[in-house]
Amino acid sequence: MTDLTRHTPNAGPGNGESRAPMPFEYAESGPPAPGYGGGPRGRQPVDDDVIELTEVIQILRRKMWMILAFLILGGALGWAVHEFREPSYRATAVIMVEDPRGQMSERLAAMDPRGGPSDPIRSAMELLRSRSVLGQIVEEEGLRLRPSGAGNRVPTLAGIQVGEFALPDTVRLAFGEGGVRATSARIGETVEAGYGQTITLGEVAFHVASRPDLPEAELLVVERDRAIERMARALSTQPRPETNVVDVHYTASDPEEAQRVVNRAVMVFRERSTRDARSESQRRRVFLEEQLAQADTSLQFAQASLTEFRSREQVVSSQAQGTAEQTGLMNIEMRREELRADRDMYRSILGTLANATPGEMGERLQAIVASPEVAANPVVSSLHQQLLELEAEREALTGGPWGLSATNPDVARIDQQIATTRGRLEGAVRSHMEALDARLAAMDDLRSRTATQIAARPGSLAEEERLMQDVAFIRRTVEQLQDEYQRARLAEAVEEGPVQVVDLAPLPRDSEQAGLPLMLALGLMLGGMLGAGGAFVLEMLNTKVRRQEDLEQALNVSTVGVIPRLPKTGAVGTLKLAAGAATSGRAAGAGTLPARSQGRPGRHRELVTVHQSRSAEAEAFRTLRTNLLFAQNHEPIRVAVVTSALPGEGKTTTASNLAVTYAQQGLRVLLADADLRKPRVGEVFGMDRKPGLTELVLEEADPARAIRPYDAVDGLWILPSGTLPPNPTELLGGARTRDFLRTLRDRFDMVILDSPPLAGGADAAILGAAADGVIMVVRAGQTEMDAARHAARQLHTVGARLLGTVMNDPDGEAKKYGTYYHSQYYGEAVS
């Protein structure tokens, strides 16, 4: 191993002690240095779903070129549309929809085949746009003969007739002094005719009234369905609110055509609606005549059925008959009860006659015979009177102190007469009781028959009620049909239809096409929206590192520096290094370090910390150095690896200027070119590449020749790469390299290794594991975020300590995204 004498003063820990590196460990630091935001610890969490207004403005500013391009394109498009679009004229006619026939003839709902109410205004609008009406307008206006293209001028044609089965064709017209020459492209026929004369080509006929101011024209014969579809697109209707007035619009490139066609449309529609309404009224009248005849027949049949039913039942009215039968049954019941009471009365008379003595009979019978029912019987009344007289005569003979005895002949005679009269009275009473029993039996039979008739009456009553309802319903229907028939006859006589033309369309003067200012405004608006939308789309698709905050959030590590754009020109002239320049005041005795040597001028543009030390760019590197110094409070950083995720991100420039700033701080610094694949440190400082790191690790060169001081900066030594080995990874990962790094740590206050990119191999990861920390350089606007994450994972895998990232912004990309830059407070260095 090359013998490098241990430098005791200011030497840090050189026995190889080191703690286990923590992956993705934040650099411990004090207050944030100027230009250093402190990384994730000092930053509030960012909500990725929220875009602030300032960020929106920044996006639009960054993509202003795109927005301007779309604005220009939109303005040009608006101008082109205005200049080249076919003019559009809209003619408007006014119609009124009313139904005088409907006011005279109200249809029965049951006869309406549509089954429900309809909007007459909407129905009229739909009928106007029906294919049958449009087809008639197309035929009458000759709309199947059209100009060959938009903007093509055609003469005024008249008498246009196109056969229903005419095939598509192209007709070319040539206008001369004497007349017109017409040629059909389909049939190859040419016809010449004078102005005003009819030209016939197959199924197409027309004439040109006068010579137009153009030499020729071309016409197309289109299919009927295509002409109808074109007219349907050009014809529109608009009802006026709360009225039965409808505006009919037609749009065409020719104002005269627009006026002519829309007026033709309303006239055709009025005539057609009048004809259809008259035909419908006639059909309604015929229909009502048929229905009225059928209704009369049905009424006669219903009346005959009712009459037959009443004849069969021998009643005028089943309801009246039922009422009479109910009353008769009640009378029968009342009379039956009266007869039963009379019979009971006479039965009591018989009982009295059988049990009373001759002297008591008259008095007992007096109360019974006094009743109206018995008194009304002359036989019983006469015999009762005789019995009373005989009882009185006997009382006279036997009463008093001198009365006769019962054996007296006169008394016996009277008793005999009383017995005879009583027998006759009993016979009369019994005879009357038998008559009453017979009458009661007859009443019971009549009551039974009447009850049977009443029980059968509901069925007949229901049948009669049904027949009567049929007759009433049919009679009402006949009356309604008669009324509707009279209305239909009146409606058929009306000459007007449901559509009236209020105003014919005047000739439209102004085009419906928007003016140039409006079209330009619309084009600019569209271009602005597309440009802004494209800007946001490109912004969302951009996955490159753009802002310091995005980088810190993605890698979870602090950004220790932001390097702005370097100046384009370096110091004037070449830097001449004096031979035998004094060594650093902190150098040890002779033989401690190699003597300074004459070097070639460096690349002044990259070494801004040397040649433009008071510039903002140099200040950015000093800020980077300060942040790294604060990051080593608990564990000194003696060996640092500077790498990047991808090539071309500025790691060599960053490592070179960082080494200069450490040396300007008064430290003994060694910048070693560990990029054994594409080394550039020697080129930057104007030194030969050999001998260098490879020779020292392999102990093939003298350290005094390989490690060279840089005369422009005290305390700075440069170790170029040396010979490029065939196996750089094995060389850097071997034990000799690790021992060599421990020796360098003892000899210098700060060792900075410029390593290859992490994407180029494992060299940087191997060096990072052996060093105290790694500084990863990313280039704003170029480094992909996924590449930066992958590089950080590589370092984490080998246990390297990532001190932070340095955002290199040579193109000014980060500034566009609001990343803080150093101000131009410092002027240029004085030479």
C-alpha cells in the first residue's frame, strides 16, 4: 500500500471507525442555511389533490408558448370559418293553428281512435315536418336540382321538374349569346335551347329565363330521399309561448331560395291541412250516419224486448205491480186478524150460553153482544133481544114477596121459551163461527199465493230494470249521435282549414352567419381553452424532477443545495500558475504532501467558485458546503461521494466546485476522480489523467506525482482517475480501495469522490458504502423521478448514507416551478 505519512494536526478519526449507516437518514443540522429549506422536517405535508392558484399561474406561464400557439391557431380557424363558410340566410313565415271544425264538431271520446288528448300545436309542427309534406315541397320547388358545391353560383331556374325515378346526375350548363347548352354526365346527352325555352335531359326539365352574369354552372340531380333529409335539416318550427301562433323558419345559402321555400312550405301545409280536415269531416259524417242507423236499430230492438217482457208478465210495470202486491198482502193480514177476533168473540158467546143459569144469561151476554162485530149480526142481535125480554118477564113473575115458584106453569112456560131461544142463539152463533172459519181459510190461501208471487218478483223486476236501462242508454246514444251528425254536416261545409297563414316570409337581408369579430373571439376562446388544457395535460404527464419539494417528498431526504444556471463565458484570458507557489499554511513538513506543480488552465466556465467567486452561482456552492457542514454535528463527514442517477446531470461540476468551497473554508481537501468509466475531473482542472487513482490503488505510482495541488486554490489537491481499468467495479470494491480511502481520511480534512452515475453500474453504490455519506445530484427538467427513486433505493440496498440531494438547474427549469434561487446581490469578482 502506498505510504502516506499520517498528518497529525487537524486530523480527524482515521482508524476506520464508523457507525452503521442509516438508509435515507436526514442530515442533522442547525438552523437552515440561506437557500436551504430544511427538507421534509421543516415543510408541511403537501396535498397532491389540491392545486393552488399560484401553481396554476405558474403552469400557464411555463407553457405560454403552447397557449400562444393555440391562440394563433384558434384565431386563424375563426377567420377561416368566417371567410370560407357558406353564407346562411333564414326566412321566417308565421302561421296560426286553430280548428274551426273542431269548434263545431266535438268528437265523442269513445270514437277517437287516438284514445287520448293531444296538443294541436305540437301535432301541426310534426305534420309540417312529415316526409309527405316535405316531399311535396321538394317536388314543387324543384329542390332535387341543386348546385354542385357550397359557394357555387347558379342561375335562376324556373319550371323545374324532376321525375320521381330520376337517378343522380350532374348537369353542366354553358351560357352563350344565343342560349344555353346543357350536358348530362350520366346519359351523355347535350341539349341546346334559347333563354326561356324548356331544356329536357331524361327525366329532368327546366329553363333559364335570361342570360346570367356567369359563363357556366354545374348542377346536381340528387335523390328524393336525400333532398327531403336536407330540407328537414333546414326547416324548423318554433311555437310562440301561450299562443297558437307558430314561426316557421327555413335556412339556405340563397336569400331568395330561403324566402321562396318557406312561403311554399306554409302554403302547401295550409292547403294540405284544409284538404285533410275536409276529408276527415266527410269521413266523420259518413261514420256518424252508419252509427246512427245502427243505434236506431238497436233502440227498436230494445224497446221490443221490454214490451214483450211486460206482456209475458201481464204487467205494465213490475215495480208498480210489486208495490200493489205488497199492499194487498198487508190488507190480507189485517182482515185475517179481524176475522180471527170475531171468531173468538162468538166462541165466548157459546161458552157463556153453556155455563150461565137462566137468570144470569142475559146479563153475561149483554157485554159480548154490545161489541160492534156481534151487533152487526142481525140474527144474533134479534135472538139476544128475545132472550132478554124472556129473562125480564120471568124476573117479573118470580120476583118479589109474591113471586111465583119455578113450578108455576107460567114460569115453566117462560123457561121453556128461554131454553128454545137459547138453542136458537147457539145455533146462529155456531153457524156464524163456521162462516168465519171458512173465510179464515180463504184468507190463508190468498196470503200464501200472494207471498209466493212477491217472492218471485225480484227476478222479474231485475230483468225489467235491465231492459229499461238498455232502452235509456241506446236512446241517449241516439240523441248524441244525432247532435254529432248535425255538427259534422256543418263542419263539412266549412271552407277553412285548421292552419291559417298570418304572415308570409319577407326577403332576408342579413346573413345568420356570425361576424368576423365574434368568430375571432370564439376561435381565440377555443384556442385558449385548448392551450390551457394541453398545458395541464403536459404538466400532468411530465414525470421529471421539477421542484425541490417534489424531490424531497419522493426521496424523503433533504435537498442540500440548488445550483442555478452557470455563466456562459469564463474569465478573460488564461490563468497562469506561478511555479513554486507556496504551499498551504497548514501543510506538514517536507515529504508530507506532494509539492505544487505547474498545471494547465482549467475549464473556467465550470469552476465558477474559482473564477467568479462573487457570483450567485458560486454562492450556491458555498450554501451547499454550509449545509453539509451543519449536517455533521454528531458524526463528521470526512469522505463524501458525489454521484447522480443518470449521466449528464452535473455531478463532476458539483463535486469540483464543492471541493473548491471546502478549501476556501481553510480545510485540506482532496478531490478524487473515482469515475473510472468516463472521468472528467482532470479535464475540468486542466491536469493529465495519469498517474491517478488507479495507479495509487494498485501501488504503481508515487503519490507525489498522482496527487497534485491546484495552485489557484490553497488547500485543494486533485487526484485524477488514472488509467481506466477493465474492471472498475472490482477495483473499487476491493480491500485496497477501502484501505486507500482510510489513508486519505487520515491525511485530509475532506475527501470528495466523483463517482460514476448510479444507473451506470455498482461503482457509486460501492463507494457510497465505504464513504461517510453520499450526495446525489439530480438535474431539474431532465432526471426522471422514477430514476431518482431507483438510485436512492440502490444506495439504501448497500447501506450507504444519503446525505441529501443537489438540484442542478443549468437550464433554469426549477426556477419556472418557483424553486428559490440566490439573488444577484454579489457582483462579479474583480480580476
